[in-house]
Amino acid sequence: MLLEMRTYFDARHGGPYDRGTADSWYSRGRNPHFFRGASYDSAPVEEKDMTPFELKEYNAGFDENESDPNARKN
């Protein structure tokens, strides 16, 4: 029996996944970061201070948005 492993990401506003999708949406390029609280209302966490899972969340959000050419702000 093969079991499917799924990873669930926290998609809250300001989190790593959200920031990845936003960077892609606004064509800002890949720049891993996130906010502990709401976006821009709390101090940012930069790539050097992110855990491997937080980096995975950011990259998943960025990559998922990049996979859809219609998911860009014009």
C-alpha cells in the first residue's frame, strides 16, 4: 500500500507561503522572507534567519504562483 504524504503550509497573510506568492505576483523575484505578525506591521524575518521549513513554505508559494502564467499583476 502506497501512502501519499502531504505537506500543509500556513497561508496566513504575512507568512512565508503568502510572501512567496506575493513576490511572484508582483514580479519582485525570489527573496525569501516573512513576517511573524501581519505584513509590514511586524519586523520581517530574512532568509538567513528562516528555518528550512519556512524556506520550503516560501519557495512553495513562489513556485506555485510562477506555475500559472495568469497569476501575475499586469
